[in-house]
Amino acid sequence: MAKKSKNKNQEGYELILTEKPQAAMKIAYALADNVPEKKTLFGVPYYKLKHKGKDIVVVCAVGHLFSLISYEKGWPVFNVEWAPNYKIRGKSDYTKKYFNTITQLAQNARDFVIATDYDIEGELIGYNILRYIFKQHHAKRMKFSTLTKKDIIEAYENAMSDIDRGLAISGETRHILDWYYGINLSRALMNALSKAGKFKIMSIGRVQGPALNFVVEKEKKIKSFKPKPYWQVYLTVSNTHKLEVKYEKDITKEIELSKFRLLKGKKALARTERKEQHIPPGTPFDLTTLQLEAYRLFGITPSRLLQIAQKLYLAGLISYPRTSSQKLPSTIEYKKILKMLTKYTTLTKYATREKPVEGKKEDAHPAIFPTGEISKLEGDEKRIYDLIVKRFISCFCEDAILEEKKIIVEINGLKFYTQGVVVKDRGWLNVYSSKIQEKRVAELDGNVIIREIRIEEKQTQPPRRYTQASLVAELARKNLGTKATRALIIDTLFQRDYIRGKQIEATPLGIRLIDMLEKEAPIIVEEKLTRHFESEINNIEKAKKKEEKQNKVIEEARKVIEDIAKKLKSNESNIGNELLSAYNKFEEEEKSKNKIMKCPSCNEGWLTIKKSNRGKRFLACDRYPKCKQTYTLPPYGIIKKSEDICKCGFPLLITLRKGRRPWKFCFNPDCNITY
């Protein structure tokens, strides 16, 4: 059993630490016997209240107040320590006022309660504040999955006697390993490029390497893909009515088509097969499936989805979103939630199951669900909230029942078919959208005459590129990264110019980086080692001697980095030259994309899209200052070159703005044509 925290001030209050300001407010109002008193210190809000006569203060930490740092120069370096962010980033860093507020409030506290998000990051935030600001070894721990009054009170009344030390130490280990990889390997790349004559922020890490490698491998398959022809054969047959059926296989050898051409006018035998299929609802949302659905339905990127879901959680509208669980335990009182949701939607009338459909995956938090509390929402927040509500309700709906009908036509041992599907009972389809599309086909039995033969020539297609959502799903499937970090890792790959586009394409820089790493230190991009360390970090949570296990994992990672460093340093010159060549090629490609037209003023340079120091966009000749020709552009939206040419001879540009139709325009100030 954990020891109670000790503090000299036995007459003081209990200090509850949260992760976000909104969480502090929710907890304060939920626990207060009356209205809590909102106060400020160093400009930071905190709350004083009484709960059953006990004095309590609630304060927030706005995420991590500490980061790892090493004061050694060069690479590889391994002597890291935790330091306040404001000391690392400078005194103007916004976290300083939170650090000072928590420090001062801790002086008069009798007991401490950690109420940060109950996950690996939240536990580490609380753990660092506990030991470096509170100067304590132990504190009570509130664990909750929603910020509703009921759950907050329950979490407080049934608080754990100590923090989840296994979760905290595994979180610390993850940060140390990420630092070892990220800082040392990124410094190696930047140093090599710098010595080749170019400065650019570059990075590579434990999960960045394999993630980029997935995209590069896909890119290479696409570029090396050679389409092959194949043929699909269709027959139009009839007795009482006509019907087109398709041969069951694709034909890959053109010579085989001759046997089909001889079938016209012959008799064949048709039969109809029927099958009833029960389709259960989808499982409750975990974060990854929510990210996939939000992208599929609304084009919302995984990182944007996480921001929206976090807002809905802090508003008390949904449960904690960073979960991999597909379970809805009865303790969340889902029947009560369904009843509350009747004020939001009439779709609850379809929820007739006693217990929800669930998946296999479990986590510290349940699957994502609406709390039943209702608030006015707009835009993407409303879309995502609606999606979560509908998915939740659908889990309590009956199976959709489909009648599948298959018409099979056989002749000379060749089998042709067509299929239809009719929804007999919509069940959960009344609530949640699906890709299921009805297709009615009339039954056909007995002898039929082959009236027409149709042959379509097609070509095999290259692999489809990843989207941000499918890449997140791939990382989750291969157990790389965490629920909270996968979307951020993909954002970083975009920021480093390693990947680009909605359908993700590896840039020349990203491809060359992977090629170089595979040659010099393939272990960086291999997923096997990354997955090994993910497993080792997770094992710390269950280990009896957690610190001892932590030290073994850190030491193993250190040896790996030292081996990589030796290989990279021995070939630093070649690495730098390869990166420089790749970056120059990338820059050239980007410039060519921005070339709108030959400059009509000097007829030598190209008009390209530029930005002023104040962010104003305009077209300018790339021979500036020799040529100072410029053209104004609209201040809003994404501007791209269209394929159309204006009657005045200038290329038309197109502006894309969210929620509005694309607008084509001519940027020639002397042109009076409107589009």
C-alpha cells in the first residue's frame, strides 16, 4: 500500500492538479458545496472551494511544465535531465506563470491529488510536478473518463491511494528514448547537411523512421509499377427479361477471349441463389476508427480530429478520446445516456438492444461515447459530436438484415454472375451511414439465350497512396507510436518536407533520406526495433522492479544509438552530399510548381506566388530585383493554377475556400472578363 504524502502544513488545504484550465473549472464546480471562488495568481486562474466542509484548491498545469535537456554539445549525448520549460525556452515562455502559481499554492497545501488525464502523458505530467514542485513521493490519484459532475465526484470519493507509478515511469522512459533517438539522429543529419553547405531543420526518430519508410516503399512501388492489360467479359442473356452477367474471373491472356466470342446465340442455364445476411453494427469508436471515419466522411485530418475531440471532452460532451478500447462497460450507465440523448435526437428510438455491440480491444479508458450532456455546437465540432452520438446509438440497434440475390449463368463449364442486395430490415442503418448500397436484380431461372457479348479491356492499377488517416491506421496496426502521437508524427513528416499532398507522396528529400539510412543505418527505419522498444516500455508498467526495468531499457537504447552514431560519423561527408542533392531537387520541384507563367514584363523570369513579411500574397517575377513586376492576389483561400487560359492570354488561377465553391479568376489587371 502506498504511503500518504507528507507535508509540514497540516492546517492547509488539499491541492488538486489538473492538466487543462477547462478541466480545473469542471472539477471545481463539480466538487464545490456551493459556487467555487475563482481567483488568479500570476495571471493564472485557480479555484477555492469546500467539499463536505474540506478546503480544496484546484489548479491547472497546461500540459508538460518540464522537458528533457542535456547541456552537452555535439552528438551522441545521453546525460539528460528534467528542467522547467521556461528555463529551457526562456523566461518569456508561457509555462513560467503556471510553474510559479503551482509552486506558490503547493506551499500551503496539506495533501495533493493528481487529476491530470489518465494516460501515459498525463501521468508523467503529474509525476514530474509531484516530485519537482510538490517535493513529494506520493499523492492521491483521481481517475475519470468523462468530465461530468457524477464521474468527477465518484473519481474524487474513490481516488487511488497513489499515482500509477508504472504508467508514469513508462512515460518517462518513452520520453528518454524519444530524446535519445530524436536529438542525436536529427543532429547527425543536420550536421552532415550543414557541412555540405546547407542549413535545414531535419529530424528522424523511433517512429518517424518507420512511418516515412512506409510512404517511401509505397512511392517506389507506384513509380516502378508497370500496368498490365486484362479483360472482363459480360454476357447479355434473356428468357422472360434481359440481364447482363459478368464472367467470374478476369482474363489475363488475350488469346482466351476467342472462346467467349463463340457463345452468342447459344443456350445457357440460369439459376437464382438467395441468402439472408445479418450485418451487426460497427464497434464503438476508439481513437483510430474515429480518425478514419472523420477523414472518410468529412476529410478531417487525424491531428485536427484529435483537437476537436479534446475540445468536446473538456466541454464534458464526450468521454476521454485517447483510447484504444472498443468496450462500453455498464458502469458508464449507457441506458441513462440514451435517455438523455432523446433531447438531442429522435434516433434513440432504434436503440433496442439490452447491451451494446462491442469489439475486442480494451484500454484504461472505455471506448469513446457521448456523456448525454448537450451544448450548442457548430461546424466540425458539431459534425464530430453527431458522428460519435450516432455511432454510440447504433451499437444498441439491431442487426441490419440484407437479402442477397445472386444470378448464376453457366455454359460449357464457364460461370457468369451478377449480384443484387436488398435491405429487408434497416436496423442500425436507420442511425449510422454505411457503404451498403441496394441493387435490385430480377430473378432468372431455367434456359436462357445469350444475346450479346461485351468485352472490356482494362489495366491493372498501382497501389493506392496513403492518406493521413490510413497512415495513422497502419501505424496503429503495427503497434508503432501511441494514440496521442501518431497524428503528430505525420504532421512532422509534412513539416520536414519529407512528404506532401492529400494522397501522401514521398518527396525526393524523403526518398533520398530513407535510401541513405537504409544503406548507412537500416535499423533506424526498420519497424522491428521500434516495436521491440514499444513492448519494453509497456512492460515497465507491469514490472515488479520498475526503475530497474527502466534502466535496462534505457541502457539498451543507448547502445543502439552509439552503434548508429559510429556508422553515421564514419560517412558524414557522403551523407551530407546526398541530403544536399536531394534537397536541391526538392526545392527545384517546388519552384516549378509555383511557376504561373513567363513574366510579361521582362519575358525572362517566371511569375511565382510570393508572401510579404506581413503575410500578404502576390505574384512577382523571380528575377527580382532586376525585374520588379508584381500582381495582386486575393487575401483568402488556397490559390492554385488551373488548366484553363483566359481569353486575354493569362492563365486562370483558382481560389479554394472552405465551405465555398472554387472561384476561377484572371489576375491580369487590364482584363475585364469575369468568371
